[in-house]
Amino acid sequence: MIKPLFSLIFVLSLFVVSVAGQTSVWSVNSRADVLKGDSEGVSIDSNGALTIAPRLAKIYETGQPYIWSTAMDAAGNIYLGTGSEGRIFRVAANGTGALFADLAELNVSALAIGRGGELFAGTSPDGKVYKIDSAGKAEVYFDPKEKYIWSLVVMADGSLAVGTGDGGKIYKVRAANAAPEASLLFDSSETHIISLALGRSGELFAGTDSNGIVLRIGSDGKPFALLDSPLREIRDLAVGPDGSVYVLALADAVSTAKPAEAAEAKPESKTVSVEGATPAAPPQPAKSKYDLTGAKAAVYRILPSGANDILWTSPSVIGFSLLANSDGGGVMLGTSDKGRIYNISNDGRETLMVQTEASQISKLFRRDAKVYAATSNQGGLFSVGPETEPQGIYRSSVLDAKTTANWGAIWWRSAGSTVIETRSGNTETPNETWSPWAAVAASGMRGRIASNAARYFQWRATLKPGTPAATLNEVSLAFANRNIAPEILSLSVLPPNVGLLANPAPPVDPNIELSGIDPAVFGIPKQQIPPRRAYQRGSRAFQWAAEDRNGDELVFDIFLKEAGDAEFKLIRSGISETFVTLDGFSLADGRYTLKIVARDSPSNPAGQSLSGELISEPFDIDNTQPAVSIVGTPQVTGSCGRVTFSARDASGYLVKAEFSLNGGPWKSVRAEDGISDSPEERYTVEVELGEAREYSITLRVFDSVGNIGNARTVIRR
């Protein structure tokens, strides 16, 4: 949530970055930013505002890694079906609990309370349905010869609906040891019947895998598809007070995953950084929530009329359980996202209600005003509200400043009693090597940070009860990175006579240039445009790549030194291009080296700028043409003419020779020793003579830097 005031602050922070090159601002001012942190006793609303959460209290811990199913009887006893030892625990209304039953299968994947208070338990794999009496004695009630029992629901007439896999069948069991053939209600074309729920009018709703279909089965036993989701598994169903059916659909099937894969969230990055504007194409429009491409999970609402809406989607968060709100205002969603519970309204607004210490919220259920959450990794039972926590604590994500930074001011917008603390360190994950939490000495909603200069930074907010209620909307801090000297990463020397010419840069509005704001903010690329190459007689061109870890603007100084000189001489100063072309004709023949010095002075105050340099490989300046002369007198033998030339290069060596007869095309000629590679070479040209009395022969030679020398002679018959 970016309020108008903070929009202005953000723009000003960009201005500071562009002009001073020192100050950066990190703002946590949107819901996406806030969700990157961790909360204890804090709720986060759809705009990212923090408030004190409903009280989360641990009631019982099973000692098992996973809780797959739950049920509650009329006396308030809560039953927890666990894995992977197939145990059922009973937790009394006063919070005391104990092992209730130990079944033969690995997972108790479904539980339901019968009309007489008996407990039904479905197991997987080797799926069976057990009936367990009040003493915990278990007997096989129904054996459909299926691999999985995924879901159980007690119907209005007291019969038991059983959802199975791998066969994708629904059974309606009326008595113990009923034959599967006689109890078959619906044999679907799906692989699994993952979820079942009983409607307000006694109809049965079923969710499937692997085609993500929601079915309604009426009293006549006939199925009707209400929803066909592009996501594959209908993980949970919840019926609201108005008869709406809330649907949790997943892209990846929990039914075919290993328990550890199903219960554990994938690790996510724990750090953030302040990045500059990206000079790219206009930002892509946000996806519609109805576009489920790449979605990991989605929550639908099927209205009593049969129409459906998508209330929520996520490309990263995996949901596991649903609970319809008692007031009809939406649904609660339990996830594997840090064991969080979200509240999703019927208009799609999302609030993070609480965050638990577990990895996954496996099941959500309610008794009166009290909400209960069963968790996995580790398997425990929690109550949620309706009273609030005595205080709320929120820890931000960790800021990675990329280099050691000095921390400046921190400011925020809040109401009620809110305390801000900070800490810093040089390890990516906060540990004992970090500085301790230090309270900000605030004046109003602003103060100075006392934490040590370091690379990483984190802030913590503590919300305390009072009037008005404690609320925190956004937090921003200023910091300045330690300046790091720029580097010249590479320096290339181009061949002689190849010059580099600047390509025209994109036009920039003069008002932007005068404002001091980085043009990248307006989508104007600030990367260098590569120069073009052109033939320039005598030129020597150089091109380099430079980097500044702070992102500072760089200028370059060019120095030149002849091999015999003691010092480099400055020949260019303060250029912004990463190339230079020298006029070789302005330099005496000899061996030279070039030095490039990069300075970050445009982005740093006087006395605080730094520089880096790189010296080129030696290169030669050779402006002297090779000398070519005739050796002796041309010879004519019959119809063959023969001329010998001598060539010499004073500064380099010869690389090629060509001759032309009577101004005709040039033809290659070899040196007498077989190869042109020395300062002095001899070349003999032999030509076939015709009827004419005179023939003109021209020899031209090339040295190593492209200088050309020539000589001409005439052969007479």
C-alpha cells in the first residue's frame, strides 16, 4: 500500500540517489513487502497494515510429524488422525490429550463422527474404514479393496460416504461389512475422490484428482459437475452458511506426493535489496486472477445458483485446508506458507490472520466462536481467537545492502503503541554475530538508527494493546553504502587504421536532464551504446569495459606513455564514453602503452570519490612507409621478363607484397626466402612478355601496421 505521502517520499529518495549517489531508501510499504517478513501475533490486512492478531494457543502436541485429518464430537473431544504411524489422538475439551487408537496402516487420512458418537477412520495406503468405540477399540467397518481412503462424510440419513483412490469411487455405506458392490454410489472416471462435503440440503459435494472437478451428487445419486478447474487436485471443500461451496484447488497433487513433500514448503529467499529503476519496456500488466497459468493454488466460490468465482490465486503459496466463515463473509485458508492462516473475503480481499510455528496448516475446523488449526511438521493442535494476543511482533525481511552500509534515519506511519527496533550484521542469516536489537530513539514517528555499520539489516516492530488500536502501515529507512572503487574489467587494442565512432544516443528530454532525476526512472536506457567501426588512416582505437559496484556514474581519463618515457601523460580527461580513437599521425614512431583511469566523481562528494585503472598491452605507432628499390637491371630472356625489388621497413616488418603489370590487377608475389616477415625482404617478379616493346611493372609492399611503399620500373625488349 503506497499512500500519497510515501509516493512523494519515494520520488524524493530517487532524486537523492541520482544527485548525491550516496543515499538509498528501503521502504516496506506494500503487502507483498510485508509478507516477506515473519510475524508473531500479527495480522496483515489486504493493504499490508499490521495489527495485533487473534490469539494463537497451542493446545496439544502429538509427537507425530503429520496430522492428516480431524473430527470433533458433541462433547467437544477433538480427534487427530496422524501419519506416518497410523495413530489417532483424542484431545478433551479441557486440552488434555492421549493416544486413542493405533491402526495398522501408515496414515489416518480421514475422520468422521457418526450419529451415535462413534468415530469412523479412513486409512491409506491399503485403504480401510474403521469404526472406533468410545474406549478406542477399532474394528474394520468397510473394506472397499481400494488403495486410499481420502475422505469421509456422514450423510443426512446416517450413512457414511467414502471417497477413495486409485479407483476414484464414492461409496455410501449403511452398515458394517457392507459389500463394496452394493455400496457403490458413483464410479467416476477420475483417479481419486480427495474431498467430500455435505450441503445444506443434504446433497453431497466431491472434489477429484487428477482433473480438478467438483461434483454435486443429489439424493437420486446422479452426479453433476459444478466446476472443472485447470488445476489438477480439489484438495478441500467447505460449505458456507448461504450454501456457497468454497473450493481449494492445487496444481500439484498432494495425493501422489510423499508425506514430506506434501507438508514442507519450499525454501524462499530471506533477503531483499534496493534496486534501481529498470530501463525496460513499460511494466507488464498484472495477471487476472482468472488466469491460472503458473498458479500453485486457487480458491473458488461456487454460488448456490451454480455460478462460480475465483477469489484467490497464488504462484507460490500452497493451500491445504479451508474453513467457511460463520458470518458468510468468505473463507479461511490454511497453507504451507510458514504455517499461515489467511482470511479471504468474498470480494477477494486477503488478510494474513496468524502465523504458527509449524510448516503447514493441515486442517481447520470450528466449535462455536473458537477456530482450531491442526498442523504438520510438527503435528499439533492450536486454537485461534476470538480474543487477541497480548502483543504482536513483526520482523522484516533482511535487507542486503550489497556492501557495508551506514544506517541513517528510519521513519514509519503508525497508530497506537508501536515500538521499532533494529539490528545489523554481516551474515545473510541473522545469528549471534549480529548486533543486538536496539530501540530507535524516536521523536514522533522518526528516529536515528543506532545499529552497527554492516552489510545486512533488519527491523522489528512490537505492537501493544491500547487505544487507539496499534497499527503499523509502512516503514522506511535511509542508508549509505561504503564507496567501492570502480574497476576497468577489460581493455582492447584495435588493429591499426580501425577507428571507433560514437553512435547517436537516444534523445533525452532536457527537463529530465535539468531535474537531476535518473533517466532510467522514465524508462530511458542508461547503458552505453556500442560505437561503430570505421576505416581511419593512421588511427589507433581502444575500447574498454568498466564496472562500479555502487552503481555510480563513471568518467574516464586517458593517459599515454612512450616506452622510453618515465611517466604517463594525460591526453583526455573526464570522458563518459568507454572508447577512444587516437590520431596516430600526431605521434612519433615508437612503442606505447595506454592507461585508462575510471573515476566515480560524478556520483560522490569532493574528496570521497575513488578510481580504478588498467594499462593496455604495448602497441606500435608506425607512420613511416616501407622503402622499395630496384635491384640491378631488369632482365629479358625470350618472352620472359624478370625484375628484382628490395624492400625495407624502418619501424616494423613487412607482411605482404603485390605487383601490377601495365596498371592491371594486383597479383601476390612471395619473398625470396619464402615468407614476408622481416624488416628487409627481396622480391623477384617474373612476367610473360607479348609483342609490345615496353612493359611497366609496379611493386607495392605492406608493413605490419598497413603502411604502403612502392616502386616502378620499365622492361624494354
